[in-house]
Amino acid sequence: MTQNALGVEFELRLSENPKSEQERTAVLANPGFGNHFTDHTAVVDYTVDSEGKGGWHDARIEPYGPIAMDPAAAVLHYGQEIFEGLKAYRHADGTVWTFRPEANAARFNRSARRLALPELPPEVFIESLRRLVAVDKAWVPTNEGESLYLRPFMIATEAFLGVRPAHEVSYRVIASPAGNYFGDIKPVSIWLSEKYARAGHGGTGEAKCGGNYAASLAAQLEAEEHGCKQVLFLDPTDDYAVEELGGMNIFFLFTDGTLVTPALNGNILHGVTRDSILQLATDRGLTVQERRITIAEWRQAVADGTLAEVFACGTAAVINPIGELKTAEGSLVTPELPEDSVAMSIREQLLGIQTGKVEDLHGWLTQLA
Ligand SMILES: *Cc1c(COP(=O)(O)O)cnc(C)c1O
């Protein structure tokens, strides 16, 4: 792989049968989330040579399609896999931008270290997004609040059933047009998982890896039985401290204007949205605390009337208010969403920055196309 002043050379292998304009228009009319994919994918391979020296090579854009893989590939057996998720937004002038990709690149490498995968140079990560969006720019939605969801991931492709870090790895990016995630934003009910944990101390909780999600599915099924789409996980070894949802971080606003989110304790994913909310809330003069918050404190705040708002956050949905925590012992109900909801106001500001309508005072945007 060669690098020049502009970044990294990606060989361009264009699809011979891209989707027709009619098909693409039909998808963009109702994108949903994660159902449809663009015509191309970015790929960079990694190989460890006989002297034990590893290197990235063969950076390319190729047609989207199935991956040919040996049935013994390590990812299929031991789950050596990590991923990222970020969005590209089309601005009013037609240019396409993404939000804090360097934070995703850094987190990708932290995840890589935890899963014993090779680190990818951040400039290659960002260039892969730029090259993919350049060829598939027509897939970036134009409607308000819509985006092109970018999914970088890394998999161990080496055919080998012994247990050790794989010597052959593939980095890829796929892209999927995303509609307005929840459409009309309404407070959601979430389920408290008391039977399952998503992470343990020293585990992979703060790595963005597929295994964490596989481990959360049984809890999600339990949530669905109770009419909830999302699950809240606690740390049973730390006085039932609140950790996060299966794929979103959580915030609490108290009536005295204090905004609290669980401190990063090694089990909690370092959300880019979480971090951005902490910054925007500080800018607004809110008292911001990253600290331990237990389920008992939550229950007490509901009883005292000192809890104002609860919300979840992540790239896909940005911010969504939580109306109720359902538990086996009854519900913790959040007060009705106020007209001047802090969660909704920060949501609007964040989306405004992402879509180019609100000034980007923190230098969070990177142009992709
Ligand atoms: C990706 C993810 C989040 C949210 O992170 P963002 O960077 O804000 O999208 C939260 N929790 C988990 C478990 C995640 O995988």
C-alpha cells in the first residue's frame, strides 16, 4: 500500500452492475435502517509474513458483494471482529460531511488492541470513508435528518482452528442509507436486565466488538417479551451501578440542572455521541458529572421528584428520551417530556452541527465529498 501527500492510494474497481437509478431512488424514498447497501465497499488486507512482520496492503474500492472466506476463518469460530459506526450527512450545498471520524478511528484502534487485531492508521480509516463516499455519493440521502450510515469493520480471515491472533485480517467498509431513525421522537420504555450482564471487569465491554452484541441478544429477547426494544445493563459487582444500553450510552438530568452519565469504568463503550453531549452541555453551563450512578439512586430520584429527564444516545438515533424503566419489581417512570427538554434541545443542536445548519464551534466536521 502506498501513501502519498493526499493520503492512501485506493485502487478503484468499479461495479459492472450498479443498482439502477430507479432502484436507488426507491431505496432513498424509504431507507429505513441497515436494510440496503450501496454499490461499493472499501477493503484493505493485512498479512503477517513468515518473519512475523505484519502489514496492510491492497487498499481498494470494489463492488459490493459476498465475501469469499474459508469455512475455517478465525472470525467464524472465535469472533475476532471489531466494528465502527458513523454517519455521512449531505449539506445544503451538496457537499458530504462526517462527524468526528478521528474519534472513531482512535476507538477502532483501542478495540483492535483489545481483540488482538492489527491497528489501522487513522489516515487510512478516514481515507477509506472518503473513497467509498466519493464513488457512492449518489446514495447519500438528501432529506432532513437522513444520512449515509458508514460501517467500518475488521475480521480475522485466516483459516486456522488453533487459538491465537490471526495472521490474515481484512478491513472493510460498507455503507447504508439511513432514514430518520425513530421518525417522530417519542420517549421509549426500556427493560432492566437483572439476569444478564453485557460486560464484566477486564472483559470486552469498552471494545466495539460483535461478541458484545451477540451476548446482549438474549437480554433483548427478554426485553421484547416485556414490550421494550432496548435493555439497560447494570454492574452487579458494583452495587448495581448503571452501565449502558446494549448499544447506547445513558444520561440523567436532575432538577437542579446537573447532568450525570456513568463514568467510563472499562465496561462502558466510549460513545462519541456521549462525549459530544458532555461538551455541549458544559458549553451551556450545565453542571456535568461523569460518575457512578446506581439503580437505587435512580429509584430515589424518581421518588423525591428530583429526576427531570433520562435519555439514551448513540450515532444511530443521536438522542432518544427514556420515558420509563420497566423492571421485574415495577416501573421507574420519568416525568413527562417538558416543552423545553434539555435532551431534545441538545439533540437539535447536535443534528444541526452534523447537517451544517448550526456552527461547528469544536471543529467536529470532516468533509468526505
Ligand atoms: C457504538 C456504541 C455506543 C454509542 O457510541 P457512539 O459513538 O455514540 O455511536 C454505545 N454503546 C455501545 C455498546 C456501542 O456499541
